[in-house]
Amino acid sequence: MSRHLQMDGFAMGAVTARMDQDNCAADAAKEHGLVVSLHQEIKQVADAWRDLQQVAWNSPHQSIEWCKAWYSTQADKPLFLLGSDMGKPLFLLPLAVTSSHGIRSAGFPGGSFNNINTGLFAAGCDLSESALMRCIAQIKSALSQHVDVLHMRAIPKEWHGARLPLHQLASLEHVNHSFQLPLLGSFDETLAQVNAKRRRKKFRQQTRRISELGGYEVCTPEQASQQHELLDLFFEQKRERFRSQGLPDVFANASIQNFFHALLDEPADAENYPLRLSAIKLTAGGDRAIPAICGLTRKGNHIICQFGSIDESRVPETSPGELLFWHVIENACSTGAKLFDFGLGDQLYKRSWCPVETVHYDLMIPISGRGHLAAIAKQAQIRLKSRLKRSQTIYRLLQRIRASRIASQGD
């Protein structure tokens, strides 16, 4: 897309007419008691934010802790859309604004590192089609001076057994699906969903092999400094893993690493934490003898696996990554969690653990004239990527081509 989009007089007139219609709809919405206000500082919406994030169906990725960590480490401009009904907070959409090729785009803080997005909505919120359209009109009016397109990605239509308020706008399927393992009354019942006999046999084989090499323990460091050290080791392992596969390192940017470090410093308790790392640690080999690491986010009874890494130079025959998942899932069952979420991205290990697959959707709301054109181009790109990913043969071919290009660049 060119850096500056030119529009002829007819197109500009159509955009002007559409904006006039949006302004009229926004005024009508206010008459019905539904008001959307725009804010640029967290303190202006903090009270409503902390109340709304307690609602079970709202994603931990829209929590104030998660978003503050993002804002503090990225150059993105923060914006907050607060929807109120007769003065009572109804929803909050925390946004981060970026600019590329002359297009200002707003989306949820965290970007592609978020595994589920919902926005923040009051319990039981169910906007009618007309109320939703009035909200959209006000959102367009509020953002008109700041944003060209609003792109809210990876939103499921249903979550925690209820339809999300944004489901009526969910029409563009997200490139990736996510995968979940319901946690039942016990670990035994949970395993029964995913071929318990085979898994137990493999677990016995893994533990026997690793015991012959000196044994292991599962560690979740309590001290913040140890968590930070483990996170740095994760980045090292992931960098080597990406390099060996000829893939770009999505964690390479210092600001992204700082974001995850910032999450470790946010307030947390046993059932609510933005990020906590666990690892398999070998008894022999010293403090860095760690063949597998995973990072988890928890909100109430929902646990998300944010990432995982393995050191292929250490005990690869024991599949330490899968061994670590066994232990963290077993622990999740014992602590009252109800759902272990492996997040976005189709991987064989996820399918082996998860009987549930969730489709996510992207919501695209053009704000300006150039935003309408950018949205059309982006929607076409997303649909193409989705088709390619659904075709495993084509997708593997594209991965090999990308890997060869990265390898040649490194020579």
C-alpha cells in the first residue's frame, strides 16, 4: 500500500456523507442514555477498569496490569473507550495506536502476544443490534481525530458459556484458532479426555529415562529475581530454537523482552498473575541445566500457556516440554482451575492435549476514508493467510521458503 492514499471527489463525498451519518447516530445514542467517551490517561478510567476486569468472561489480556506493562515498554499511544449507560460503566476498550505507511491503527495492547481478546464488558451485558450500532457510531466519532482504522483481533464469539457482546460484529475469521483442555474434578478425569492410558505410559517412560540421567524437579521460582533469570533463559532457548528452524525470532526486540519482564513485576496472587514461569530442572548439571520452560497467565479459574521453550541439547529423548506440561496441568487441577488454555496457533502437541478448539475472529472498524481502504486491504490479507494455513501442504511449502530465505540472509 502506498504511503499516502489519494481519493477522488466522489469517494471523498461518500466518506463525508458517511461521517455525517455516524455523527447523527452518535447523537441519537446519547439520547438513549448510552454514552461512549474517549480518554488518554489510565487514571481517568482506572476505577471502572478494575471493576470490569473482575468479570469472569473478560480476558486477562485486557487487565490493567497487562496493558500497563505494554504501554510502559512500547511506543504505542494509549487510548481508552469507556461506554456508560446512565452513568454506569458498561464496557471499556483499552487501545494502543500504531502508525504504518501513513495509516493509524488501534488495537488491543499486547498485539500478537495476546492469546484471547474480549474487551472489558459488564456482567450480563448483551447489546442489542441497534444499541451496538449506536456504540459503533460514537466510537467512530470519538476516534476520528486519532485513528484511521480500529482493528480488534482474536475475539471468540462465545466464552465461559456465554455469547460475548461483540459477537454480532465477528465475521472475519482470525488466522489462528486456539486450543483448550477443560480441567475436570481431578487430574485422572482430566486425562481421560485425552487418552489417559497412552499418556500415563509415556509419562512413566519419560520419568524412568530422566531418572537414569540423574533425575529432575519442577520449579516455579518464588523470588522475582529468579523469575527474571528464568525469563532471560527462555529468550536464549527460543532464539536458538528459531535459528535452528530458520524462523524469525518474535522475541528478539528488546522492547518485547522488556514487556514480559514488566509483567513479572506486576501485582499477583495465587489465582491471578499476569505471568509466572515454571521449568524442568535437572538434578545434575548446575543451575542452568533446564531443558524446558513455560510461562503461564492466570485469571481466576482460567490458565493460559503464553509460551514454552526447550533446550534440545539436554535430554531430548525424554520430551521435557511435554513432561513439563504434564506437571503444570496436574498442578492446575489441584489448585481449582477449570480451563488450561494453550492459546492461539495450531501445533500437534496442542491437539494432543486439547479436546476443544476455539475459532477467533477479527473485528475491523474503519474510521477515516483512508481507513476504509486500509481495512479492505487488511481483510483480504487475513482471508488469504487463513486459506493458506488451512492447507497444510501449501503452508509447509511457504514455511520452507521462508526458512531458506532467512538462512541465506544469515550467510
